[in-house]
Amino acid sequence: MTPSQHLHAHLIGQPGSRARLNTPALIIDLDALEANIAAMAAFGRAAGVALRPHAKTHKSGDIGRMQVAAGAVGLCCAKLGEAETMAAEGIESILLTSPVVTAPAIERLVALAGRMRDLAVVADHRDAVAALAGANDGKPICVLVDIDPGTHRTGVASAADAVALARQIADAPQLTYSGVQFYCGSQQHIPSFADRRAAIADRTAYLQTVIAVLTEAGLAPPVVTGGGTGTHRIDAELGVLTELQVGSYVFMDREYDECDLGTSFATALMVDTRVISANAGGMATLDAGLKAFATEAGMPVIMAGAPAGSSYRFMGDEHGAVVVPDGEAAPALGARLTAMTPHCDPTVNLYDAYHVVRGDTLVAIWPVTARGRSA
């Protein structure tokens, strides 16, 4: 469905149109989004570190183009389908941050590289590197060695393994050794800035050891990529990463709102929902439930439309509830509430489109272009 075919297309540009949206509706506050993109771009310039934002957060060609226009060197994509979508949306430089190992996927990767100016992929196993080199009969494909920071999700397990894999890549005429990836995902949401800094400093010391061994072997990494929204200040201060894979800063969510980031980003992503039943005391039933929010990160936060101190709770697939403090009146039937998402990335993947607003006016409808492109 194109934006012009969307249920709410006729509301674009009409004052007060946000209040007329059918709910639940995924909302972007465009002023906040633009401010967040500008703030991170300014941070990167001041810190002298490149930004390669992660498209897994927004899955949107519109937002990806905004990030590149603000100075990002390109985008990260978590999955091949996401990379194919972003390339079709005009993004010319993409790093694929998950290994590609099967023959059908490698065939797609080689074809995508042939259509793009700059495509890079990470690898953590000799068999995957050999398969990629054997399948590529076009221009050399850039490959980075993925280093395990200790989470054991992906990545080589030691400096010696990093050297062996980097050497294999460098020796393959069909490939170009382009650097290393080191992503500390489990540290991004440590609530205390001091504790988060200590954890990242420890992991970065290990990364420096691996880089030193690579350099001694004549394989100094041209690019050292990693980091995220939760550690961007720390990573820049430590000065080892050459580019940051920041993602959630564009939207923010409850998880990051509860962290001391050391910098301020505005909540730009939210869900509008309405009261559909108000017969029980002290609460009202909403039309946004388990299918409207990612559920692994706790509860949404009521931002507007209910008394201060009100809380959300899930009531099933299609329903939620707002519970008000003792003595407060619950929102009336049909009232519109706004909720902060618990975790922005997987919440986005539940929707086909963003409703982009300035104030109370719907100004655009953007498709979630890469929704479902997880293969």
C-alpha cells in the first residue's frame, strides 16, 4: 500500500487531523525526530567519529535518507532483506551486521553488491568466507571480521581467530578486508552511566588487544564499527571505534528513557490509542494490546490523555487498560491516549506505516518499508 492509498491519506495537512486517526496508530513526532537526527549528527561531527545508524530501528527509507542527508556515512542493516529494501530506497552504503552463510542468501548478497556502490558484510567463520569468495564473480565484496565481545551471539572467539579470518579475507581476490565489528549489545541498557562506562571500558580494552594483534600481523583494521545509542558518548570518548552503529536515538523508548545516556534525545515514537470501554471503576479499556506494542521489555508508559501517575497494563491481543490513581477519574469513552513504546525496534515491526505529525496535524504517512524483511 502506498501512502496515497492509506486509510488516513485524506487527513494529511488538515489541522487537528491527529485526533481523527483510527487507533491504534503508530505516531512519529516529526519535530522530535528531526531534532534527534540533528543532535546525533552534531555529536558525531564534534567527536570526529562516523555515524552509520542502524536501520533495524526504523525500517524506513524515508528516515534512512534523512540520516544520510544529515551526514551519516550510510546505514547498518541487521538482515539481508532489510539491506535489499534500503538499497532499493536509495541508500548507497550499507553494512550488513549479521553473518550470511547459506548458498541462497550468499547468491542474493552477491547480486545486491553488484547493484550497489558500497556494500559490506560481517563474517565470523572460515566456511562462510570461503563460500562468499567462491560465489562472487563480480567486484570484490567488503568483509569485516565480527568479534565476539563476550555475549557469544556472533563473532570470532579470540585474537588468533580474528587474525586467521582476516588473513583469509585479505588473501581472497574476490573479497576486500575492510575492518572489524565489535557490538556490545548487552551493555546498551545498563541504567547507570558510570556502570555502563565501566563495562564498555572493560570490553574496549579487549578490543584494543585484538586490534594490536591484527596490526602486528599486518592486518590493521581500516574500520572499527560498533557501539549504540546507550554507549555512543562512551565509545567516542574511548576513541577506538571509528564508526557508531547508533539506532534507537531517532525514536527513544521506555528502556532508554530509564537510562542515563549523558545526552538528551526526545521521545519521537509513540502509539495513540482510544478508550473503548469505561464501565469499571478506576480504569478504562484501550484498543491497543499485545499486537500494538513489543512485549519483551515491560509496559508502555502513558504520556498523555490520562491523569498523572496512570499506568498501562496488557489485557490481551487487542486490548490494554489504563489504570488511574486512587481518587482520579478514568478517561472517558472515546478519549485518546498516547503511550511511549517499551522497545521501539520490535514495536515498529508490528505496523505497516508511520503517521507523521507536527503538533496536532498529520503531515505525512511513511511506510515501514522493511517490515517483515527478516530473511
